[in-house]
Amino acid sequence: MASKPIRRSIGAIRSPAAHASILAAASKILDESGYAGFTIDAVARRAGASKPTIYRWWKGKAALIMELYEQERETALTVPDRGSLERQLIVRMRNLWRLWQSTPLGHALRSIIAEAQADPSALTQLREDFLPKRRAWTYTLFDRAMARREISAQADIESATTLIYSFNWYHLLTDQLDNEGAIKNYVAMIVSGMKSEASRATEYGRKHPSARSVSKKNMHPARRRTVRKARK
């Protein structure tokens, strides 16, 4: 079987055709062979590109996989503003888990994490470039929620974001992405922890109106005395 003709690059500037072909080849190889079968040689053969071209545009396979992940992920995870932080987080996380399961992106992210354990340059890129881009969408949601006074102005957004990513990556790496029921409870816990005491009390009052109108005759005598003292 004749090999594909080598696609010509145009120096340091990426040829759109060659660039698209390399990413498409990388996606197919990752899907078919996983991280173990993913090599620059295999990508070059499948794409009909030269290895020097690939290494000129990407530092190694980790950088190539990161770009593949970023390109395919961003087009699939756009979530409109639903006016509720809790609802948006649930929908976004469910969509992410389903995307990881139904496309090569789950393999891609596992591969990125694996490569970062053995390659210091891949770890640096993961920590300083890849992760900050991934975390950006949570900051946007939290900023909107803060503007709506859904969460406290003093809420620890950095820690909440880390908790969300820890939860998502744990389920990815342990192959538990079919347990979508866990998302709702986890998100509720995080959002509740970010609310002010006043907003939690208001929300509780909405959900339990009877708690605001307890009659005196139903109160324990000790509670009635406490209420009377508080009002004096």
C-alpha cells in the first residue's frame, strides 16, 4: 500500500491544511490505540506530514494532545447562562463527563496527565498553560453568581474551582463517569459552602415557610422565654 504524500509545511507559519490533518490523525490514533499507541511517528504517517514539521509546531506528544483536547472540547461545552450557578455547574459537568466518554477526549486527558508524570516539560505546560485555561470557565460562572448575590463576595473561588476539578478528574481517572448522580450532590455541597449566612437563611426560609411562622403555643416553654428575652 502506497504511503501518503508528505504534506508541505510553510516554515514556522502553520499550514492550515497540514495543521488540520495532523490534529485529525492524532485524534484517530488516540481513539484507536490509546496513549500507549500514540507516537509522533504514527501521527506523521497517518497525516502524511513530516516529523520535523510536527516537532516544529509542537514540543512533543503532550503538547499535541493538549491542543487536540482544547480544540475539540471548547466547541462541545458551551453552556448558556441559566441564571443559576448550581444548575449551570451540574449541566456543564454532566456534559463534560459525557464528552469524555463519547469522544477521544477522555483518552486525551488521561494521556496528558500520564505524560506529565514522566516529562518535566509536559508537567510545566500542564500546570502553567493547560490548567489555567481549563479553570477559566469556573471563574466566569462564579463571577456571575457573585454579581447576582447567589454566593458570598468573600467566597473562596480558587478552592471551589480546585474541588470541582479534583472531583471531575477523580471520576475520569478511576473510570466512574457513569455515576452522574454524584454530580448533583457534590455541586450542591460546594455552592452551599460559598453562600453567605444571610443567603442560606433566606433560602431555607423559602423552602421551609413554616419555620418562619412557628406559633408561640407550639413552642417549648424554654424557647418562648428565650424569644421574649431577645425581643426586650
